[in-house]
Amino acid sequence: MATTHATLETDLRMASRLALDVLTILQDTADILDTEYIVNLGSVNGLGSDTMQVGFAGYANDHLAATAAETTDVSATALTDTSVSVAVVRHALRRDISDLAELTSRGGNDVSLQAFANSLVTAARLGVMDDIAAAIDSFTSAVGSTGVDLSVDTWMSACYQLELNSATGPFVALLAPRALADLQESIRSETGPTQYIAATQDMLNIKGQGFQGQFAGVDIYRSAYIDATAADVKSGMWGRGAIGWATGTVPPPRANAAFANVTDWLAIEFDRDASAAISEVVAHAYYGVAVLEQARGVEILSDAP
Amino acid sequence: MSYEVEDQSHLPTLPRKGGYPWLLKVHKTQGWECVEVAPGEWEWLPRLRRFHQRPGVNGHTARSGNLAKVNDQNAGFLILDDPRLVAKYRKVLRAQPGPAGSRAYWLAWDTPLVSGRSVARKRDAAQALEFRRWLVSSGTVELPDPVHLDSAIDTMRKQVARATRRAGNNPHLVGKLEQDQRTLDAARAAAKAPDGRWSETPPEPPKPRRRTTKKEAA
């Protein structure tokens, strides 16, 4: 009788073994935090409040007016002002791993305390993207229609809206994957000199992973975190100054703990429950995102995936 | 304040972590579109937007959403936060636990269809449309002055003008152009109507041919 795999199971052969590498579940990991399109308002550390009130003064809103006579006594004109509140809140994520799970880790990309710590940085940045996408739904202007593909017409309507508002460029669009696909499809049927400039390696090096190209002078980023309902997705186009974020820095602990401020708004620290033989890694991010000026942005409605 | 009003425990647990709660809002002047609610019947209806009750977004703190509400109200939004209204449009589903909790917030007229790790949304479009119509007919949201609808009409007019230049003999574009032109005409007419509603006058039925009398025949 021949020696077969079946007869060797389960003493000398296994029904299945773990692959050497652990792959990552497909996920959009791009963010636009380091671009110029999200205004960094700074930190609330030492501010006396967790909420930053961003003031706007209309210094040039009022123009010099002609006087009735050359000796008319000119009265004072009140300054136009407004403000927006940006609340910085705590965002946290904790991963625990038992000692046995840690010591049997095969290294590399396998589950371990270090792998958890590494992934928390990406998780924190994607959390901010989620919040930016939610903030977009507060742009007062909206173009496109529920349940209708994003087209070049809608795209141009968004551009016109920003220009009508005298919004200053450069403009950026954060599009849901479906919206980007529909836009490219619509561009295919355009005639004339219109050109979609796809992202090249040089552009990606400068603008980062989520950059998809440029159309009609507007940078395009794709994000899977755009707000979606059953009928539509709510992408957005805006100019610099439309959306901002404020942050807070975690003060380092006084105890002798493993702690690192990864960035000025994200801290990662390790802790251990010795009696339970469990190690934990915790990320804390303090930030808040808000639409700063409505007129600088426009929401782009299009059909859902 | 709690708005959880519906027990959805008979539905399957969603395979994703829960999300943050939200309310609906509409913009009083800029968020309107002309919709064909029935064949030949058009109405200006508000677009539904979301007021995210999400700490860290647009002024929401972990304690209160008042600043966020003020931010949006200053921008012209009407937030539909009356609990009786919320009960009409939102339901709470169970979801896998996550950092944002184990509840998922869904529109009342959407139903989850779970397939493996993905969730499709099945929409009862008639119910969704009915809610938007009800917002206007009940007076919850007032129809804006026609002046505010002008910019939406103007955008449509420009798209029709552009499509007219491009259409040529392309039957697909001509068909789309005719549809866009019809929508534009309806939007204009509905904007002039005091209640924002407009019905196309049905074409007159063809008159029966008069038979030739014997005298005329002779």
C-alpha cells in the first residue's frame, strides 16, 4: 500500500497549516491629512478649553464710501465677524494579546503586540478621514442628484459653484470610489480638449497614496470613507480653508510606562495586566474636524455603489 | 436625549461595527430639487442631509451637540431633531461591537441584506419619497421663495443648453436631452406654483373626425 497524504494525516501530515505570511484584508488606507486641503488649526493644549473657537473677521468686507460733503463727519463702521467651533475629543482604540498568543507569533506580519501598535497609526489616520467625510455633509451647497451617476456636467457645476462663491483655489475633490468611476466613465464620452490627468508616480510621490489625478484643474483624491446611503454618496469639492482640524497632544505619563507620541495628536502606549498574562496597546488621538467656511466647499451627490 | 424608538432585534446582526448616530437635516434654501413624484406630476422637494452626532465633527463634543447644531443652523440648515420626527425616519439596528458602539443607524425605509461580510441596502423608494413630500405638505419644512430655486433651475438650464450643442444626431444624447428639457420645464413651472407642485396638462384627445354628410357628399 502506497504512503499517501491521507494515511499520514494527522500524525505526519496536517489537514491544513497556516501560510507563512498573514495578508491584510483589503481596505482603503489613503488619507489626505498631510495635504494643504485640511487646515491645521493647532493644538488645544493650554487653551483652557477642549473647543477651539475659530474667529473670522471681515476686515475687507466694508469698502470706503464716498462722503456726502468734503467735511462730513464719518461714523465708525462695525466689523463683520463670525466664528466656528471645533471640538477636540478623545478617540481611542485598544488591542489586547495574551502572552501565549504573543510568544507563538511567527513574526513578520503575524498578529503580535508590535503589529497591533503599527496598525494603530493607520487606524487613527483613517478615523480622521471618516470624520472629514462626515463633515462634508455640512456644506450648504450641493450639486448632482440622488441616484444619478456623477458626470462631467455635475463636476463642472461644482466648479462653477465654487467660482460663484469666489472661493480661492487650489481646489480638491474627495470622491467615493463609485463617484470616481462614474466620472471617468463620463469623461470617456466627452469631446474636445477636456483631459483627465491620471496620477503619475511623480505626482503620487508628492501628493500621497489616495491621489487619483486631476481634472479641470481640481486635484482628485479617492476615499472609501465618504458618507453613503442606499441611494447616494456624498463626495465633496472644496478650496483651501473650507475644512480644518484642531488637535491635542497627550501629556507624557509620569509613571515609567512605554509611551510614545507618534505625532502631536496621536499617542501610543503599552500596558500589562500581569496577573492575567495579557499585554495591551492603546492608541489615543485627540482631534476634531469641522467645516470652517461653507462657501469654500460644495457637496457632490451621486448614486450609491 | 435618546431617540431609540424601534426594536429591530428580529433582524440579523450586521457584520460590521456600529456607527455614530445621526439626524436628518435640510437646507432651507439651497437643498432643493424638482422630482417627478408621479408621471407628469412634479414637486420641489428638500434634499435630505445628515447631521452627524459624532464627537469631534463640526463642533460636536463628547458632552453635547449644541455647538454643532448652532454651526449648522447658522449655515441655514433645519435639523429634524424632534423625537416624533426622528421616529418617522430612523431606526436602530444591531451591529458587531466596535469603538463607536454596537448599534447601527439606518433610515427607516432601508433594509439591510447581509451577504457574508458585506451589507447591501434595499431601499423602499416610495416610502423615502413619501417622507420628503410629507415634510413639505405638513409644513415641517417650508418651500423657499422661488428666488432661491433659481440657482438650481439655472444649473439645469445650462446643462440643457450644453447638451443641446452636443446632442447632434446621437439618439442616446437626444433622448437624455429631451428628458432634461422636460425636467427643466417642470422645475420652472413648479417654482412658479404657490405650493411648488405642478402637473403637466395632458394632451387633448384627438377630436373625432366629422363624418361627411350626405348633402356635402352630393
